[in-house]
Amino acid sequence: MTNAQSISSSNRYDDRPFISDLLTKHSVAIKSVQDIIQANDVAQGICNKAINSERYDDIWILRFVLSHKGNVKSASKSALKTIHFREEKKLNEMGDMRHRIQNLGDVIDAKRFSGESLPGWELFNSLCGEHAAIQTIPDDNRGLVLFCDVGQIDMDRVAEEFREEAMMEYYIHFNEAVYQVLDGITRRTGRLTKYLKFIDMGNVQLRKMNRTYLKRDAAISKVLEDYYPQLLGTMFVANSPGWL
């Protein structure tokens, strides 16, 4: 047993699949996607840059294969699209962004934070009430956990003040930071690690639900699903109102 396997296998409640098993099971599909990427001149040029030499490897491709249920054609199309997207947004040049994840509506966390905030975080944070979104890693060998009190997000003000372009920019960088956390844990533990969300609807009022914000949030999230496949593991919704 490898060190990576021994880290989590001692926990009988850890049912995350081993990366080594997934790579073996989907080796043919992964190799096919890799071949298609290398056959694309533009993508090959991007992948062969020194900064990207180890980024687009089999583990990176695995999430696309899993998301597209082994369909090589659709997984390749999505992977190529993502490579071009990352190059356009210069995401690979931004380095380690994991430390830039911040809570929303957390005064203590904001005062304690000394690094560079993600683009748009300050505005988004100003539109949220106390403890709107708290990010934590209870176990260093497991994934990132989000606790979100939806009622603490001022949807009317977000829709009015947080323009779509700025909101997209924030979501891109936030998802990149989350992905880096999960990918790092995945590679260190040898287990496929995903994001866990707890969404509390207890403080949500029907009159405070803003359709513009909800549609914008859903549209941006849908777009980014293609660029960050297999990011979300499970989402639990608590205190769901009867009218929802």
C-alpha cells in the first residue's frame, strides 16, 4: 500500500475512489483524449509551454472523462475548450491561488486576511450579511466545505451593483482557487476529492428572491461547470421553505 493510500484508507468512512484505480479503469479514454489534444496544433503549443508542461496530465483529463461518462468525443471537446479558456484568461500564470479564498460576511476573517483578495471579492462581500458564506477544511486530507446562508446575500443589491462581467470574473477566480485546493488534496492523498456544500435556506424570504441574480448565478455556474468538471461532490440543502 502506498503512502497516499494509507492516509485515507485508515478512515472507514472515506469512500472516495482511489486515483490509481480510476486511471487504470479509464486509461483508454484518457489516452484517446490526450492524443486528440496533441493532434490540435494550437492546444499542443499551449500544453508544451514550460509553465504548462505538467498541468494537463492524466489526472487533469480524468475529471473530463468522468464528467462525460467516458465519451471521448465530448470529453476531448470540453478539454480543448478549457485549455483555450485557461490560456485566454491567463489562469496558468496566476500561480497558487488557494490562500486567496475568503469568507463572505466574516469580519474577523477579513481583518485577519493579509494577501490579495480575489477580483470582485470586496464588492461581493459588501453585499452580504453576517456569515453569508464560510469556507473550511475540517480535515487536511479531505475536501473543502462550504456553509452558505443564502438569506444573508442581498440579491437585489448584487443584481444591481455586481455587474455580470465582474461577477463572472469573481466566479472564475474563485472556482480556480477551489479547484487548486481539491486538486492538491487529490494528488497528495491519492483520492478523488470534491467540493462539499451545505446550503441553508432558513433565512430566505420569497420577496427577497431576485430573479435577475438567480438567473445570472445559474448561467455563470453552468458555463464554469464545463471548465471545472467534477468539482462539486455533494450539496445538502437545509431548512428549505415550503414555497421553494
